[in-house]
Amino acid sequence: MNYDDHKEFNDSLDDQYGQIEIAGFSEPASLVLYEMDEEAYKLAFEDYIEEQKSSFPDIIYNKFPAPIAFYFEQAENGYENSIQRLHLLRSSWEAVIFTLYAFVIGEVKYKNINLSAVRIFGNQRIKCNRSGILSDKLGYKLEFIEKVIQHDINNLGPQLITTELTPISTIDTLRELNQERNSFSHIAALTESQAQQRYEELFPKVFDLMFELKGLQNISFLQFNNTLSSLKHIRFLKFDGHTLKRNNYEKLLSEDVFNTVNSYLMKEQMLVESGEEIFSLSPFAHVIDDNGQPVLCFFKQKVRNLEKFKFEKVGTPVDEFEVDKSIFDNHITSLEALLV
């Protein structure tokens, strides 16, 4: 184990035991334990992780971005039968892929990071078409996320929040789960007991994936609602947790943040907040008005031969709809400029 890889655990030990001081010698308790008895340090770390995991479902239910939290909680508590439960578990890890994909593209646009040097699937350049960024293939999305993170690590410093959120190991796990997803095409042939067995096999892997991605609890989907006392004093609707319920959220934007998002302060735009940063996720995450209620959706694909984008609603049985792609032209133009 590498001591520097476990800052949260080290801090917890130091909060509990403080500094070890002997005749002028002073070191944090965590470092003393690590250097004096690495096996004891390892065992204490394992106990710490188990304790963290025991309360982690509630964090997913209440703090993760709404699409992920909704499907995960439903898979645990809101299913009608084992086959539906397996579908809901699959939807939870698909929501992770869609969320990370929308986030990384939004952040790349926001930070104006050129991707012309990035190569995917061997030596292919990234293109903004149905075979590229506008593809409906989850495998493409995972490849894109991984290669952008690698580019950020190797060439940029790193600079992306995405890189902090997403250990490369989680991309491998998502690929494995995506292969499982492909086997679900004959899910109706499974019996209830077979579906339950499959769920019990997959759930630990999905739960550990969420735990590795625990930084997702610190990002929130936002929709502009209205301005308050000034142009920079904004009331948003925030979508956190499994209920898909919108919550009023007021924020006084800094000058820099306001200048960045001002052109996106419209109800049909999906924004994301991470720390002090706010940027747009459109069109890859979107919000529509459905009989007066905002509904979260993810980009599905560009409709062939038509100037339409297809979206899938979150939290409903398979429900797709089409939107004129021209309302996203500024986003696509900005993205295309980063690929050349």
C-alpha cells in the first residue's frame, strides 16, 4: 500500500489519534502506524473501508446525481419482480456512463481543451458525427471518456474534474458491465430465480463501482429557474437523489461564473455544478417540460437523415422523443472547434 494514496483514511486516523510526540519527535499517527507496522495499517484501512461502505447506500440514494440515484434505489427498493430489478440495476450503471460522458464533454467545452491529438480505437481521430461523439454506442462513450482522461493526465497536468472523479479502473469495470448488458437481449427467457441469481452476482460489482466513483456525490444537475435580486443571483432547480424531485436552490454567481454560463441560463439547458464551477451539459444531458414538470433526459443519438436529436427520459419506461438539433447548434459548433 502507498501511504499517500489514502488521504481520507489518514486524516481520519489523525483526527482520532492526533500527533505522536516523543522527546521532540512529532509525526501524524497515520504515518507512524504506516511506517512501524504496515500490516496493521492495512487492516485498519480495510476496517475503515467496510465502515464507509455500510453507510454508502444512503449517500447514493440522497446525494448522487438524480439519474444514477433513482435507478440504483429502485433496484434495491422499488422493483416488482427479479427481472425488472435486474433491468433497473443495468439502468443504474448505464446512467453512470451517460452522466460521465455528458460531464466530460461539458467540461472539455467549458475549459476549451483541444482534443485534436486524442486518438480512439487504435488511431482514429474523434469526430462529431453518428459514428463519433453523436454515437449511441456505450462502448464509444467509454472509450472517449478513458482517452480524454489519459490525455489530461499525460499532457495537461491534469486539469479536469472528470479525471479526479473517475479512476481509470472504473472504466474497465463499466466495460465489463456493458458486456453483461449486451447479454440482456434475451432477458425475458430468464426465470425469476435466474434473474435474482444474476442480480446477486452483479450487485457487488455495481456497488463497488459506485464507491470508487463516490466523488459523484459532489456534483449536481441544475436547471435555471429565474433571477432574484440581481442578474447574478439565480434560483436554480437542483436534481439530487433518488426521488427525481426538483428542489429550489439559490446561488449568487461570481463574475467569472456568470460570464461563463450567462448564455446558457435558459430553462431548456441542463447545467452541472461541481464545487464553485458551473457549466452546461447540453445536449448530452437535457431537460424538457412535460406537462409543466421538468424531466431529465440523456442524448441517445442523431436521427439519420433528419436534423433531429433523439433523447431518452430518465425514470420512465423506455420513452424516447426527438428534438430539433438546431437548438444545440452553438454547443456542437464549440465542440467541433476542439476536434481540429
